[in-house]
Amino acid sequence: MSIVGIQFPVAIALGFFFGRWLDGMFGTAPWCTIVFSLCGIAAGFVNLFRITAQAARAEEEEARREAAERALEEGDGDDVRDRDER
């Protein structure tokens, strides 16, 4: 999760500096800087949502795994094991 702290500002900085470079090449200041800064912000949010969704899926999977282990320890999973052995 700590990668979000790096990826978000890096995406914004890349968009900003790419836009400034394009403005220097084409003489369109500040339009490319603004457009690509906004694209960097959007990319940062996309990465944020992607990382948090991945973390939520991992947490959900861990909770399912723990519940299955508890069920096996309590004996609720005996018929599942018997069925698998057949």
C-alpha cells in the first residue's frame, strides 16, 4: 500500500514535465502542460483505485482462507474432506 505514496506524485510529475517539454517544442505554453498535468492526475487516481482494489481482494481472500481453516479445525469441513477423498 505504501507504493501509492510514490506512484501518485510520480504520475503527476511525469505528466507535468512531459507537457512542459511539449510546450517548449511547439511553443504552445501553457496548454500542453495543463492537459498533460490533468492526464497525470487522472493516471494517479487510476493507479490509486487499482491498488486499493487489489488490496481489498487480497484481504477478502485472506479472510476466506482463515474462515475455511477455522471450519476445518472445528470439524465442519469433515464431509468436504470425505467427498474429496472419493
